[in-house]
Amino acid sequence: MLNKYPMWKYLMVVLVIAVCALYASPNLYGEDYAVQISAGRNAEVDTRLFEQVKTDLQAAGIDIKSISLEESHLLVRLRNGDDQLVVREKLEASLGNDYVVALNLAPATPDWLESLGASPMKLGLDLRGGVHFLMEVDMKAAINRSIEQMEDDFRNSLREEKLRYRRVEQKSDRVDVQFRDQETLDQAINFLEKNNPGLLFKDEGELTMSAVLSEQRLKEIREYALKQNITIMRNRVNQLGVAEPVIQRQGSDRIVVQLPGIQDTARAKEILNATATLQFRMVDLDHDVRDAVEGRVPPGAQLLMDRKGQPQLLDKRIMLTGDHIVDASSSFDEYGRPQVNIKLDSEGGNKMSHGTKDNIGKPMATVFIEYKPTNEKDKDGKIVFEKHEEVINVATIQARLGNSFRITGIDSPAEAQNLSLLLRAGALVAPISIVEERTVGPSLGQENIELGMQAIFWGLMLILAFMPIYYRKFGLVANAALLANLVMIVGVMSMIPGATLTLPGMAGIVLTVGMAVDANVLIFERIREELRDGRSPQQAIHHGYDSALSTIADANITTLIAALILFAVGTGPVKGFSITLAIGILTSMFTAIVGTRALVNSVWGGKRLNNLSI
């Protein structure tokens, strides 16, 4: 029998559209006005804070929709925007500087939908509001760090090769090594040249050899610093829990970071701008720390202060750096004190094992290092960073250490959590500074949403009005497919974790609305041609769909390829457009070819027809 689907095909069409409608439905519930409370450096978000906030707001007579203790913050949901501003002012006054109180918008999705994994579409910066940062990488610090590493490598490799030297010293952009005799110097140059292809070596006379970075190596360092910082930025933003951030390169030394929907800008800046890392060094027991305090610091040693302001004399040799940390988590030790548990990669584990095997019973220091921007600028107009080093822990090595160990001596659980986050996300290869900061307010984002919705609405209304006039009952079939297509686009966008709706994305939806109808127009015109050629209505429907299929597929596949290319090479708004365009093409093909065929078959299929309302 012509134009009849088996029952499973009808059920498949209904099921696909129903699932998409279910996952699109959270977008109907909107968002609640909310105030988010996050802990500062020396505070915690716990049940005590929950009770304090609840009591303060009840005493002020403010009508709260709900208050909940989330994983890392407290969320107070309110009924209107006016209450939101009042609550923020009251909580800022009562909680002080230990907590960050920020405005937020929280999805009002029912619990039963959340239990199914359904959530609203994620909105981009232009629709949701949020923060835009333009950050500059300090390339001089990256190069200087490589030279410092070169100095340490020379010490270790020459010692292992048993090539005796008088001193190894860093001088601005080079490293000088002085030897005891010419023969050792020549051997050292041959050995180091063989193992360091990116360096240029020169005999400076007076038994001194110098090593500088080649131009190719300098270029590689700059490129690596930028790429690695972008990767670390992504890790840190993931730790912040921002939905679909934009992190991309701009020029030779700048990074663009866009955080849609972020309200806690202070926290975001603290995490993104931090350059925290660790060094593990042995405490110098061969010299008196009091002599070092008076200015007589022995060669090969460094004087640093611990958190209590006490001086610590450390060996300059670095046993291990934070580059080898692959995981870090905060917890409590057996006495209830905060600690950070650290796991190393295989190379780091070998270094730690090698460094501690002969030092059991001796004290090892954990040095916390971060670069902070100053108010000064260099001759190129770039911000100057100041290096801060602090001993956060000195512990006696009880046994040979390996891939995992812990550090203690941390002041608070919040600080332990913050340090573990930074170490887990990775230490920046070079310091960064925020050279531009721009905030898009939620009100501007709401205006963009309204304008985009108007474009979609009027485009949809014109098509819904035109199709029944021109194609009669078949026009109503096309309209049903078009509405189903919109529901499917929203449902798929809501289901995909990485998909974000932007203003260009809304333009992509408008475009797919027209393209979805275009496929129906092709089918309906083919059916009309078959009727004019004298075929029966049932044959016209059958041949009309079959004939139009290849044309529809060709047109949509070429557009889909263009959308995929835009996604691959585009950035920011272009990607937002390409995502909705690609999803819209796939859903429109399903609704135009399979969906309308199922509807046409259910209404006209298998019946004796003298004419069609087309």
C-alpha cells in the first residue's frame, strides 16, 4: 500500500520530538533573581553561615524564595530584582570583607527535570551578561625562567658528568660557567652543545664559557608560554564552573577570556591572575641562619621568610617544581588541620625519590611562589611583576618520598582549597596582567535576547501565514514541521554540554527557519509537478518525496560542510553561529523529510484520493 509507514516509524518520530520537547522545557521556567555568597581567603561557606544569613534576612523581613548551601557557595533565591539589591547591601554590611556577595541569576528548573539531567540552554556573554578580560603574557619572565632552569640544568649535568667547575652564574640573558682548566672547559662545551641544541656556547676567555638562547629557542619559548597559559586558563575556568567560556589567543602575547554569566568578578580575577607554584628545597644546615640575616648569605643558599616572619636559610638547588604536579586536593590531617595532598607525574616522582633518599631525617622546605603586578611599567609600557617567595612549610623527611605526599602548615581550609585549585589547574608559565576588563550587564543581555526573539518571532509568523495560503493543507503540515524543528533545535542545544546560544546563534536559528521551509517547498513543488504529469495523488506524494530527497540532501550537506568549517576555523561569535546552523540543518532535514512524511502518510496515506489540497 502506498504512503504508509510501519508503526515503529511513527513512534520513532513522536519519541524523538517528545524527548527534544522534554529537554527544551527547562527554558520555559526562566531564572530566579539570586544573591551568591562565596568565601574569601580566610573564610568558609558552611552551615553556620547558612543559619546566619537566614536569620539576618528573616529579621529584615525580606521574602526569600529559597536559600541553599551549594558545593562552594551559598545561594539565596528572591522574588524580584529590587529585593536582590537590598539583600546584597544587607549581606555585604553584615558579613564584611571575609565573603564575596554577588548578584546572580539561578535557573528555576523543577527538581524532577533536573533529576533527568535537563537544564536550560547556556547563554553567551552577549545574552547572559558576564565579564570580558584581555590579558597580556609577560614574555620576559618566561625567558628569564628558562635561563634560571638552564643554570640549574648546567649544575646538575656537569656534576653528573664529573666536570668540575668553579661557579655557575646567571647574568641577565645568559649563563656563565667558570672552570679550573682549559681542558675541562673544552670538554664541557662539547658535552653541553651535544645535549642542548637550542643554546649557543662561546669561550669568553679566563676559563669562562657563556651560553645564550638561540633566536629559534626564544621563539619556541614565547610560543610555548602563550599556548601553555591558554591551556592553564581553560583548566582554571573549568574549576570556576563557568559554562562555555571563550578563551583564545590574540596576537603574539595576549589572551582573550570571556566568562558568560559570571558574577563573582573578584574571584575570577584572583584565580585567573594568580601565578602560584611550589618549589621543594632542602634547608641549609651547614650555615648559621643568623649570619645570613645580618647580610652574610653563603653562596649556593637563599634567605627566605616563613609565614610567621621567621627567617629560613635554604639551599638554592631546587629538588622539585610545581610543573610536575598532576593532581592536588585539600583535606585534613589526623589532628584536623588543613593540608594539601599532592600527586606527581612519573618524572616528578623520580626526582622527589632521588632527592629525598639521602636526606631522611633532614628538614625540607615547601616554598610558595607567586608573581604580583606592580604599579610600575617597563620601557615598553608593560606592567612590571614582582616575585614573592614564602616558606609555607618546613617538615622533616621521615622516609623516601615518591609520587604522592602532603604539605601542611596552611592557615585555613579555604586557603588549602584555593592552593589545591591553583596547583591542580597548573602554574602559569609566565605571569599575566589584565590590560582590559569589560563587563556586560544582565540588562543589556536581556535587551539582546528580546531583539533576537523578535527577529525569530516575526520570521516565523510570516512563514506560518504564507504556507497555508500557498499550499493549503500541506502548508499546515509544513508549519507543524517548522514548529517541531524549533523545539528540536532548543532541545538539542539544551542537551549538548558545550553548546552555547549567542546573538549570532539566534541569527542562525532565523536562517534555519527559512531553510526548513525551503525543503518543504521543494517537496511540495515536486508533488505538484507529478500531479500535472497525470499521476494519481498517492503516486504524486510517493514520487514527490523520493525525487526531492537528493536535491534537499545536496543543498543541506554543502551548507553543513560550510558550518563545520566555520566552527573549525572561527572564534567566538562565528562559532556560536555555526553551532546553531549545523544543529538547525540536521533537525530541519529530519522534520522536513521524515516528520512531514509521517504526518502526510497518517492523514492521506492509503486512501482513495481524487485530488490533494496542495
